[in-house]
Amino acid sequence: MTVTMDLRCSSWARDQQVDPIGTAGCYNGFLLVEWPLPWPRDVSEIPELTPVAIAAKAAGCRVQAVVRAPGRSGSRVVLYTWDPDRGRFGGIEAEAQGDPAATALSTLAGNRSPGSREIAGTDLLICGHGRRDRCCGSMGTALQAEASRPGQLAENVRVWRTSHTGGHRFAPTAIVLPEGTAWGYLDASALSGIVSRADPVSTYVHQYRGCAGMSSPAVQAVERAVLGEIGWDLLDRPRSGEEAGDGTVTLVVGTGEGQRTWRGLVVVKRTLPVPNCGVPVSDNDKTDDELAVTELHELPRSREVERL
């Protein structure tokens, strides 16, 4: 009984070798709001952020509370929106001017606050939301502290402790922006390799949860299969996918003369419980489908494209 009640969801997922692909969530954008700890289980329960969460959901965006950087007196709001022409999210940052929630709503509405700027570097969001999940609270917070050490990552990478990103059973988890890619089963070495792309993508592809800019979990699954074939370059190219309804997914990468198309077959490998720390697996009603790509091939280019 002790072992069952001390269950850690991330240990269970590792023991079961749960594949994280397709669990990144699909969003038009991410709205980051610097907000002091402690956070409730759901940041939408923070009274000031409730209207922000409602407006963000209507816009297809995900709200992420982030811990304010040490030494800063004010709060910042960052909005990332998906740019299909670039295959990544574009980011705008604004100072909160004393009211982060009001600034978040204004930024979400498309208003540019005085002093707002486009983001040129990388934002790395590491889930450390302890009230949502013990694995994220312990393992994620420790990873964020390690990744924040000077010299651990490039100078243009900002490391944030953030609220729940989904997929807590894959803790530690992180989201890389502006790519919008989500990763699980992380440690400091893997995180560094993923952000720097210093190692072959094959080293980490099994930890890939998908890109939030893709339209569905099945499209994310095929995108990962293509990522394994052509490497990191895929994440810098415009791409979109479409489901045919029978498990077949078509992924189009690039535009014009460089456009390439893949077709894959996505199946449900297993349907598994989504465990919570400290709760017996049998007591969890929520389940999730584990996806697998069983077929993948690149389609020949049309004669029109070949003549370009």
C-alpha cells in the first residue's frame, strides 16, 4: 500500500515506457504573465487572471504564469502567436505598468504598450507547478534552477519556471519558444542538447511531445516522424498537417520550390490512465491514447512544382 500511495506519475510513465508524442497541446499562442508564487492548482483560479484566462481561451491561447526574474521590481507580459508562414511563434514583450492582468488583456487584444518589443532570443519554460503535480514541483523546479546557472545555456536563452504545461507524467517538462516545441523526460544534459541543437535530433526525438503550432495530436505524431528523418531543420520551416479521418495524416513542409509532402498512418498503440502523484493508478478516471506512426513515406513532387 505504501508503494501505491507514494506513486510518482513520472516514475510510472517511465516504467511503462509511455511515448509522449501528441501531448503538447495545440494552441494559437502562449500568454506569459509574471505572477508571484504560490499559484493555485489552476492559474485561472487567481481572481485577477480569471478574465485573462477566459479571453485567452477564446483566442486559442494558453496562459502560463511565470516566476519573475530575480532583482526585477516590475512584471512583464509576453505574448507568442503562431506564424504559419514561418513555422514558429512570434513574440512580443511588454512591461506590465503596475497591472499585469490589464496589460495581458490589452496585449492579447492586439494593443502595443509603450516600450513593448519583439523577442529575438529563446524563452525556455520549465514546469515547476508543485500544487498541480509533485513531480513537476520537485523535479521541474530543480531542473529550472540548474538550467539557470551561468554558462549552462546560451546567453540569449531565458529560463522561466512556469505553471502547468500539461503532460506532468513526463516530468520534467519544458516548452521551447519561439519554436513552440514541447519535451518530456528531461534532465540538464538533454535540455542543453535540445536548445542548442548540438547533438543529432535522433538523440532526443523520443522525448518530443510535439509542436503546439500543429493542428492535432495525430499531426504532431507525423511531424515527429518527419523530424526524425530530416533533422532539426524541420523546426525552422513552415509546415502544416491535415487528417483524412482514417488515421492518414498529410504533412506539408516548406513552400514553393522547396515544398515537400509526407503521408503517415497514425494508430492508437495503447490507451493508458493519466496518473496523479500519490493516487493509485486504478483510481484515475482520465485516460489518454498513446499514438504511433506505423507508415511514413514522402510523396513525389507534382510536375508543376518540379518545373518551378
